[in-house]
Amino acid sequence: MTDLPLSLIDHWGTWQPKYILYVGLCPYCQGGTAEPIVLQGGEIVLNCGGCATVWTSVDQYHHGDGVSVRAPESVINDDLHKRKGTWRYATAEDVAHLRVEWKIAPNWRLTNGQ
């Protein structure tokens, strides 16, 4: 990861794409977006950066079945966790097989210096 420009790495050391993919607004906090992230084991989940809610599938997002994930445990379920440094934002290639109609926006984290 050290070969990436610093502007693409956030304060957690996570790679930041120039554009983000998202399904829609978070139904819980109304301010965050449900964005796909890749966990350490390669699993893809949706994550709200605003309130830390996680959905393990797009169907869960549409049914409102999110899990609130807080540090330091960062447990999603018995098999999944989202601890600092163990996940990254998903790219279009990561989520191509999901057959979801993604919305695309410039990554606000880069423009806001986060």
C-alpha cells in the first residue's frame, strides 16, 4: 500500500478510490451512504461510514436488516469483523459479479482531506 499516493490513503491506512460506489443512503442515519467494502477474507459487505451500520448483502440493505458495528470489537457476525486495517473500499472490479446498479460519486473523503 505504500506505493499509493498519500491522497488515496485515509487516516486508517485504507486505500481510498477516486470515486465511490454506493447503493443508496443509509436508512438509519440518513447522512451516510451504503458503500461496498472488502473484508480481510475477501467478503464484500455494505458499510455506512456515517453510523457504522453494516449489511452483509444488498438484500439485507433493501430489507433494512443492518448491524451496528462499533470499535474495538467491530464484530459483524460470528464469521465477519471490520477491524481497523483489515478492510478496504471495493472497486468496480470487486463488485462486478453482484449485478447491482451502483451509484457513483466523487470520493468526498479525498476532497475533505480525510
